[in-house]
Amino acid sequence: MEEGTIGDRGENALVYRINHDKGFAKDFVKCLNEQLTVSVSENITATKGSRGHKTDITIFDHTKRIGLSLKSVKPGRPDDHLDRRWLDKDGALCSSWKNALNMPDEVRDTLWRGIMEKARHTYADLVRHENQPIIQKFFMSNLHKILEEVFRRGETDLRLFAVMEYEVEKSLYIFRMDDIIEFIKSDVEKSGIDFGRNIKFGDFLWIQRKAGNGAQIDARLDKTDPNHPANQLQAKVLALTLRNAAIKHIKFCKLDMPLGLSASRDEGLKRWTS
């Protein structure tokens, strides 16, 4: 998918800059130590994280490892994937939402009913109007856990969150993950949770039925089949909107990233590393 391709290119570019551009690596270390108060030595290396994990890039020094989640965003498509999982079936790398949140049957049944209604009717609301107070109360009482799950999912080394805009602004914005989670939590507590075709958490985050029917999915599976991947729940973030709001309120640093990220698959890393 295009979103995954853009993400891979951004990760490749940042890993290359840290490992092969001494000036960039020096600025990166200074950013962490002085502006974000994340202690790291002068000599660092970086590798891409394992597929399916929240950590996109791991930064190593002599004594520690620090994880970074990177959102590389394309102009005109400001939303980015955060999390995808089943409502009540554990995956290889994550618990179901029911198990992760110790979800009562009433909440689980309400959400599953909404998923099935959206499977039949694209424009249906994810939560019926009469059930919204139940879901609102449960989600607000579990807000910090939900945010930890979609952003970090128990990866204790994941301490950084970064945003890079694809082909427009040639800069990398880096935040502490704890600060981003607390910033979004405060926003949701102030703005609330809104219901419609998806469940909107404040100004930056929402959860939706995954939908889609890619070529890798067995065409014989009906959309209402519990095993159809489209019936997973997906969390998405407005990464640029979040970045623009966060820089006004929490610590961050901004680093230049030479050249833009090419839209051509063949040019991708070459243009980043030239």
C-alpha cells in the first residue's frame, strides 16, 4: 500500500542520516540531550524496527536503546495508521481490545453490533445513538490505556515520536512519546469523544472499522464474516494537525532533512541519500 511505502522510505532515510551523516547525527544527539532531556551518548547508530511493532527505528548507543515511532505523511493525506487489531481475538503481537481493556460484554457487544452494521451499510454510524453514553463512559475511563495501546503497546524502549512531511517540508519534528500521549489525553478530556461513522477522540485521533477488501483477502469471505480482516478496528492519527498543535505546547526539536522524498519507487532512497 502507498501509506506503507511512504513509511518505509521515511524510515530508510532517517536511518541513513543517523548512520552516515555525522552532522545530522550530532544534531540528533543534541536534540535528544538538550531539548528533550533524553540522555544519549555522542556515538549512536540506528536500525529499522521489526515489522508489526510500534517501534519504527531503534537508536543505539553504548549503554541503551531508544525507540522512535515515525509518521511520514503525504500532502493531501494527513492521516496516518496507528493501530489495527480485532475487537475480541488476540493477534500474534497484540491483545484484542476486549482483553487489553478488560472490556465488559455490554461494551464488546455494542461495538461488534456497530462493526456488523457498517459491514452491511458503509455510511452507518459505528455506535448507535442510544448506546453512545455506554461507550463514552468506558472509553473516557480507560483513555490513558487506550492511548498507550495505540501509540506504544507495551514497548518500554519506545520513547520518541516523530513526524516528517512527504515531499513538502524537508524537516523532522521529534517529541517525547510521554508528552505526546499526555497532550492528546488532555485534548480528549477537553474536547470529548464524538460519534459518527467513526469514533473521534478529540482533535487528532479516531477509531474506525478497518474496511477495505484487498487482493490478499479471500473473495469468498462475506463482509459480515467475523474473520474478515475489514472487521478489525483501526486507529488513525492526524499527524500534521497533531504536530502543528503540539509544537505550541510541549518540548520538541526540528531537524533539517536534506531533499524531499521522491514519489517514484525507484528514486526513493537514492534521492534521500544523495
